Amino acid sequence: MTLPVTTAQMAALEAVVRDRLAEWPRQWEGFHWPGYTYEHTERVRALARKLAQAEGADTLVVDLAALLHDLAKPEGAGHAQVGAVEAAELMRGLGLDGSLVERVEFAIATHSGDNTPEHPVENRVLGDADLIDANFGLVATWRFITIRAGHHSTLEDTILGFAGWLPRKDELMGLLRSDAGRAVSRERSATMHSFCERVADEYAASGDGPLVRWVAAVARQCERASLVAQLPGLNDGHPATLAVCERLRAEMAGEC
């Protein structure tokens, strides 16, 4: 029988992740900026729990794997395998049940593109949540705007870039490995397509509008982008902006 995880054990693991990722990297590195990976981890954890419930997966395995999945993100391309080993060592050091540790370790090791339909549902749910957060929905759109601004794209280039970016994102749906994940990605894709099209229409019509100004506000904050910190200031009171911010809150909580 798998033993439960105590509140103290979970808090200790959460503290390690927070200390490791909340300030990483210190400056822009490729597609990463300070704080992004930590907030990404929190969002993946929320979504992974929802997918786990829908798929009948072991929610404890999924929750732990989501919490620890990017522990070794600074290692780059091999972070999944490196992080899986380190996560297992941490869990064993805290006295977590051996069979639980093995399942969590396996889920982390395969989360970054290595899952197949034959993998355990816990592995597939984690991989789907990770892929969805970075690529589908308004959170993913916020990420795209931030990355483009961080690499010095103009507002016009970013908005015009939506047209080429959206099809590339939709191509990734074939990598999803759970029915629940595919359903969430389809809904989030429709939402981001609608948003991007509305922004492009505003920009084409006048070069301005509430959604264009929202994109510009996100771009201005790219140097140390935190969606949690930005969100209160991104709502200027316009109904369209309010709807975007409410949708972002729902995605961050794994509610859609």
C-alpha cells in the first residue's frame, strides 16, 4: 500500500521548488526569464490535478510529479531525466513511500516529450499539463508576447506574428496523450485564436484598442515578467480587458 504524504513532507518539497525556481534564471536565458518556471510549475500542478481526476489517475502521484517536474530546469534539454533522479532522492530523504517515489520519478522522467499512449496515465497527464500550459490558451499567449518583447520585437511584429505562431501551436495537439488533455487543449486553442484575431483586427483598424493596449502592457513588463504580479495592473476596467484577465485567472487555477 502507498503511504500518504504528510503536510510537513509536502511543505518541505514545495520549499525546495520555490527556492530553486522562484528567482531562476537571474536574467533572460533563451525562452526563460526570472520567475517564469516557478509560476509555470504552479499552473501545471493545478491543471494536472484536474486532468488526473478526469482520467482516473492517482492524484497524489500526479500532484507530486507536477510539483517537482521542472526541479532541474536549469540543466536544459536533459532536465526531465536529471530532475527525476534528484526528485527521487529528495522524496526518499524525506521518508516518502518507496513505491510512490518510483512512480513519481518515472512520471517526471518522461514528461518532456517522451510519453507514449502506452505509458501510465500519471505520466501522460503530467506531460499533457506541461505541454498545454506553455502552448495553449491565454497564458500561452501572454508567454508568446513576453518572449517576443524580451527579444526586442516591436508591438507590430508581435501582433503580426500571431498568424504564424497559432498554426505551430495547434500542430502540437498530436503530442497530447490523454482525452482530457486533448479536450482542454482544443478549448484553450479556440480561446487564444479568438483573442489573437481580435487583437489583429483592432490593430489593423486603428493601431489601437483595449486588447492592443493590453498586449502592449504585457510587452512593457517583459524584463522581469510575473503573471501573478502583472495581472492586477493589466485590467484597465474595459469589459474586454476584464474578460481577458478573468480568463487568465481561470487558466492559472486549472479551471479551464
